[in-house]
Amino acid sequence: MSTAVASALQLPQYINGQWVESTATEWLDVPNPATGEVLARVPLSGAEEVNAAVEAASAAFPGCAELLPRTAFSRCSN
């Protein structure tokens, strides 16, 4: 099983329609489940980056948060 981290793609974050380099100091390896090879590394984002992503998503989909619980409930109750 290969676990070559050096060649793994270090992914930026997608926030508000743009690719943004993370300020994270810790990263999570994303392995190929078949081989164990590390395919990419994703940032373990801090509160500031998470809040920016949540605010952008909320602005992009106003009113969506109110619909999701009802939709999820209706799927479970059928």
C-alpha cells in the first residue's frame, strides 16, 4: 500500500464562488480507499474560514435553511 503524501494535491477552499488558499495549519489526508494512496490533502479550517463559507452559502441560498428540515423530515416520514 502506497501512502505518498508528497505528491498529493493540496486543495484550496471554495468560498463565495472563488478558490481560496486556506490559512489552516493542519491538513487531512484523503486516501484512495482501494489502495490507501493519499490522493489529496484538505485544510482543517478554522472558525474564520468556516464562518466565511457559511455566510456565503447563506447569502447564495436565502430561505433554503427553513426548507431543509421540512424536506428531510418528509423524506423520513414517508
